[in-house]
Amino acid sequence: MRKIKAGVLGATGSVGQRFVQLLSSHPWFEIAAVFASERSAGREYSEVAKWFLPTEMPGEVAEMTVKSLRELDDADVDIMFSALPRAVAADVEKRCAELGYAVSSNVAVHRLEEDVPLVIPEVNASHLALIGHQKKRRGWDGFIVTNPNCSTIILTISLKPLMEFRIEEVHVATMQAVSGAGYAGVTSMAILDNIIPFIAKEEEKMEREPLKILGTLEGDRIVDASFKISASCHRVPVIDGHTEAVWVRFAETVTAEDVKSAFESFKSELKTPFSPKNPIIVREEEDRPQPRLDRDAEKGMSISVGRIRESKGEGSEIKYIVLGHNTIRGAAGASILNAELLVELGYL
């Protein structure tokens, strides 16, 4: 199998750097181009990327000349991985699709458009059928596929195996790592010895995106799942790893053992380089999961659940803690896994 040529849009930012790191050793993809703002264009990647990851910058990418977003037309790539700022993502991603590129985007701007698949491969791979409708409707040679918000991914993977118990309502309180805000997103003086009880637009994403992902494909549209989600999102002084406290109310009586068994039985049929053997890992210790101990499970692509328990006096409500790596499983790794699924299903 020849390697598929990839471009990284927004390559100098925090998620863009994760794309570069993860793609540099990928057996299926090779980085053929990196794109960034006009002020970075024309310079070597190593000059303009303030590398913050705990691994060395890949040498083959370090020497690449950064391209401007105006140089999309003649890019010799098959797929674009997008980590662009929202302000420019809408136009640039559409332009890429018009030019015939597949776009695997980590950006929120197109996620809720009705003909754009919002995909977690272990949860709703069938929603990629929207690609055909999207290309026909918009007259594109390429297409856009998105992955959800980082906190949404972590929550939704945990909800998928519980759908058989007829979910009625979900409440979630997040404790989100500072890396989710980007390299310069939260100043040290703001987050040290502190918790910030607001993350712009985060709660809206968590309350809407899972309903599309867990919804049903009917023809050329998704019918959202019918239960309600209420979210409260908070920034905490952790570098990587989002932790979420979840309360799920069911239409039938469900025990903690039922939920634990459902988590343990949940497997992925996808066998690709980034697909975790166990998408959900149950932590038995009463004080787990924890970011430092569990965020790197299966190279950061598995989520961990623990403290599964029944609400007192509420036989239909279960509480648990779920944790995942926000910039790997929740961002760049999710887009790469989506691209692997596109390859497996013949879209790429």
C-alpha cells in the first residue's frame, strides 16, 4: 500500500503540532505539506512552530517550507487534516473540498451541518454515507468529515454502550485540561491555584453534538437521539486529560453491574493503526481514573471509566467518572482515526 499524502492545515498551533507528531510515524500517511498563516509562510517549519510537545520535532517536517493558505490549489496531497482557527476554517475547508481533497477536520465550524458526517468510528461509522449526499448537493469533488469536540468524544464513547438501556437524560460536569485551550490559551496566573467555571461555547457543543452522533441515519439526514444532555464545563490546572463526572438516567432499572458489563463488552471492529483494542477501559480502583495515570491508555486513544455506582434511591440513575486524552483521542488522533476509517471503507 502506497502512503497517502497528507497536508496539515494550521500546522503550527497546538492541535496542528499533534497532527505533525502523530502523522510523522504513521504507516499509512505521510506529511507532504504544512500550512499556516501568512506570517509563517515561506519559512521552515522549525522556525515558526514553537514546539511544546514532550517529543522532538520530526526532522523531515522541521525542514519543510510552510505554505500559505492561498497555496491550496497546487498542493500535492490526497487528504487535509484541519486544525485551523474557526475564523478561517469555514472558507478554507470548503475550498479544499471544492478542489477535490478529502478534509478530516477537528474544527467545530461544520460539525452540525446536516450533510457533514460528525464521526466517532466506534460509535457511528455508518454516518459516513452522508459523504455521497454532501458531494452531490454541493457539487464538490472532495468532501468534509469532522470529529466532535474533545469533551464530546470522551462522553459519547461512554454513552454508546449504554444506549441499549434507553437513556432518558444525561448530566455531565467536566474538569478540562489547559491544553484544550491551546498553547497560550490560559495564562499561568489565571489557572494556577484556581478553577475557571466557564469555557466559551463548550457546554453548547456537549449538549448538541452527542445527539447527532448517537442519532439515526435516515436517507440523507441524521435524526438526533431523543434524550436530553445538560453540561457544566470547567478548566482545571491539569496539562492533558479531560475528566468528566457523568449522571445517566434510564427509562428502565439499570444496575452498576449492568453498566460495567456494557463498558467491558464494548469493542471496536476497526483494526487500523490508531484504533484502540479496547475503546473503553474500566478502572477498578476507587480513586481512578486520574489524568496522570490514565490519559495515555492505548497511546492516548482509549478512554477510562471508573467509580460506576447507583444513585441512592434512584434505581434508574447511574453515576460514573470518565477520562480521555483531549489532544490525542479528543483532537488530532480522532481526525486521524476518521481518516483511517475513510481508507478502510474506500472513501480515500
